[in-house]
Amino acid sequence: RTFRFMVDSELQSFDPIQLVEACRDLGLHFKVTSQNDSSEFFDKLLERLEREVGGKMHQDVLKSCFRVRVNSRLASVECPHRKPINVGVFEKSFKVSVERMGTLENAIQDALAGELMTGDSRVDCEICTAAAQARGAEGVTKRAMRKTMFLDGGSMPTTLCVQLNRFQFQGN
């Protein structure tokens, strides 16, 4: 109703209180009356819509309109095994960081370039761990590269909603 009103109305403003009240139980990290992350709001709203529309056919229509199907893989960069670990296929909204990117195209290329997993994000190499445990040592974690790939041309939604990350959290 909110968006239909905004399209059809000649008014210059809209009181969003009904929309805010309808979003109270989306399960957002912060109260609905506080500023929330736009990508979290978008994902939670889509999840709600997908549940509420009823029927797999309608859910699939929503997913084909707004969700990107991607495959995420991890591969060790420290050992010779480099066995790709398939994290799986998942559907999501597409989030990119625009800081110092210049263009949206550069930001998308950067988002698909891969991420080096270090520190607490290191991954287990099953082969190295098995060999270490056979010697009585602990498991072995390695730095890995996480790469996200679009599955195919058919995995692109009809409406690509890009969430622009305008800031970075610098936690202690």
C-alpha cells in the first residue's frame, strides 16, 4: 500500500508510520524506529514477502525478481592441495562496497574478486589436518581465498537491487 500510494498520490510527502509498524516484527538487529542497515532491511523484507505470498510458484517469482544466485567457494592459498571447498549455492541481495571505487562497475568487480580469509577466518585443510593428526599434532588451519561467482546468466534477477555499503565498521 505504501508504494502504491507514493505512485498514485499527488501529495509531496508520506507519513510512514503504518509501514514502520508493519515492519516491527521483521527481526531487525535494531528497533524498527532506529536507523537500520538497508541491506538487512531489504533481506528481511524479502524473506517476509517470500513467506507471505504462499506457494512455491509465487516465491520463485519473487526470487527471480530480486535475488542473485551465487556460488561461494573457499580454496587454500598456503598448501599444495588447494582443494576447493564448496560453501554452497545461495540466494541473496547483492552488496557492494563503494568506498574509493569510483564507479558501480568497479565496485561489482571488486565484490567478485575474492576475499583472503586470515586470522580467525582461516579454514581447515582436510588433507593437512589428517596428516598432522596422524603424527599426533593438532589440526592445521590455512589462509584461504573466498570467491563468489554468479552461477549463470539465468541467475541474474530481473531487478538487480544493489546495496551500497557507504561505511565500514572498525571494531576493536
